Amino acid sequence: QVQLVESGGGLVQPGGSLRLSCAVSGGIFSRYLMGWYRQAPGKQRELVASITSGRSTNYKNSVKGRFTISRDNPKNTVYLQMNSLKPEDTAVYYCNAAIGITTYWGQGTQVTVSS
């Protein structure tokens, strides 16, 4: 049984920073394509950033230069460092692990950017 647990969300002022963490248990973490998604109220879930087993990364255009995804394989954890946060980054952020056609999701963590 693969489980993903996100942490690190919260309320931050515009221009601030947060670091999200996603701890994965079960399976072989180093083999997973890991991703961070977000879903704002009334909008579809969208991919924010992803990192392959070989540490290649991909970002949504609007977060390039502000967000950084990384992974620590010995700790079975993926991170999303978010800097220069904007109100439009407000959403529930979800961690995703994928291998082949199988995907796993975390429960989500709320990020609110507001003054």
C-alpha cells in the first residue's frame, strides 16, 4: 500500500515563501515520477511541477523561476520550495506519485496567499 502525506501548507503574505513536503511510504520511491498539482476553488486540478527518477524537472510556466521541486530518495520525500508567492497561487496542493499507468495521490495541503 502506497501512501503519500503532504505537509507545509499554510497562510503566507504575498512575496513570502513556503516549502511543501510529501513523504511517501510503500513502493520504491526512487522509481516514481513525482509531481505537485494544485486545485483552486472552481478550477480544474493542474500540474505545477514534476521530477523524474533521473531528477529531470518540469514546471508550469507561471511558476518558473519561483518554485523549485526536488527529491530526497533516501528520505522517500519530494519537496516544493515556493518563493515570491502570489495570491493566484492560492490552492490545495496535492502530491502525486506515478509509475507506469498507476498513480497515487496525497490528501492535499492548503496554501493561502493573502495579506
